[in-house]
Amino acid sequence: MICTILSGCASQSSNTQKDTELVAAKEHIAKLEDKIMEIETRLTALNDKINLEDAEKPAIAKKDAPAQLPTEKVQPAPAAKNAIIPRPSKALSKFAETFQQDEATDRFREAKILYDSNKPADAILEFSDFVKDHPRHVLASNAQFFIGMGYLQQKEYKMAEEEFSRLLISYPHSNAVPDALLALVKVSGLLQKPARVSYFKEKLSSHFANSPQAKQVASIVAPAEKNIVKPAEKIEEKTTPEKAPIETPRSPEPPTAPLPEMNKAETNGIEPSVVNQ
């Protein structure tokens, strides 16, 4: 009986606790709904305000805009038969020249990128086209120099020599001349041409004495000069004199007495060829 009463009290207390939690949850939900309604009210007010401002803007713009005057289209006058057509001014021609130079400079940069990317064959083609299309450009001599460097990178020394020599002929006053002379010294050495090595070294040292290229070329030796030994530097070979054969003294031969003459009677008239002792 007591157990039944206790179980009934426990169930009643649990039901009371559940009712309390349910009431609290309902109150919390009601508060959340109130907040949602408040937020929606604010959003509606903001939207109305924005729509009102957007509606007022066109009216203000139309009110402030100046009145446009009516304009008439002007027809161009017919050109006379002997009319002189005006030529573009120098400023316009200079602008066009600047545009061409900018385009050429871009082509030079693209070719240089190929050279720096270790693609000498493609770089040679691009630089050759650049020199052909823009022979008087400020970068033309540099393009000609990199053509030679492209062949040098491919170890085509004869072609490199021709291209560097072409730079000296076509662009004798270019800032690339010292580099071309230094390259010709190196290429001539690779081609075993000591006379040309000395010639280009003298050109570089005399015309560009204070340049870094002249200081660098001083350490380069022509192929034939490497094998030359100066008289003071000759190494004398130590040769041991050949020993003369030792002669053993011979004992003197005893003097031979002259043979006695024999008369014909004793030898029966025959002269002896050998004398038996």
C-alpha cells in the first residue's frame, strides 16, 4: 500500500515538472514571435523609405537638368575640284611614330624572353625579323647582337662571327659595339684564329680603354700564345754525357828482327811467302 502511495506521488510530481517546463517553453516561443514581428516591422519601414527615395530621385534630376536647345544637323560643304587636302600635322605623325616604336619595343621584349628562356633558335628568328622590319630602331643594334649570341649559344661559331661582324658594319656607333668586340675575341679563339683575336683585342683596348669589356678582354689569350714558351722560361734538359769507352793499354809488341836474306841457291830459286818460325 505504501509503495502504491509513493509511486502515485512520484508520478504526480513528474507530471507537475513537465507542465512547468511546457509553460516556460510556450512563454519563450511567444517572446521569440514578438521579436520576429518587431524585426519584420522595421524591415518594412526601411523598404518603404528606400522606395520613397528612389521615387524622388528622377524628379529631382529632371528638375535640375538644363533645358536642351534645338540643334540642326550641319551638312558638310562639297569639296572643290582643286581643293588642297590638308596633311596630318607633325604632332600626329610623331604620335604615329611613337606608336610604331612601342609596338616594335614589344616585339623586342618577346624575342628577349625567348632568348632568356633558352630557346635560341626561336629568338634568332624573332630578332632577325625585328632587324628586317625596324633597321633604324634604337634597339636594332641590340637585336643584331642577340642574333650573334643565339648562334653562340647553339655553338655555331662561324654564324656567330658573321652576325657580330655585321653589327660592327651596320651600327658602328652603337652602344653594343664593345660587347660585340668582346664576343668576337671569344669566337675567334674558339675558331682557332689567333690573328683575329689579337686584332679585336687591340680594337677594344684602343677605342674603349675604360670599358668593362676592355678589362675583361685583357685576360683572354690567343690560342697560339698559350703554347709559346719564352726563352727565359725554357727548361733545360739535363743530359748526362756519354761515357767514352775505356781503352785497355796494349802491351808493346817485341821488335821483330829483319829476316836474313837468303840467296837463291839456298831456296832453290823460290821466294817464300810464309816463313815458318
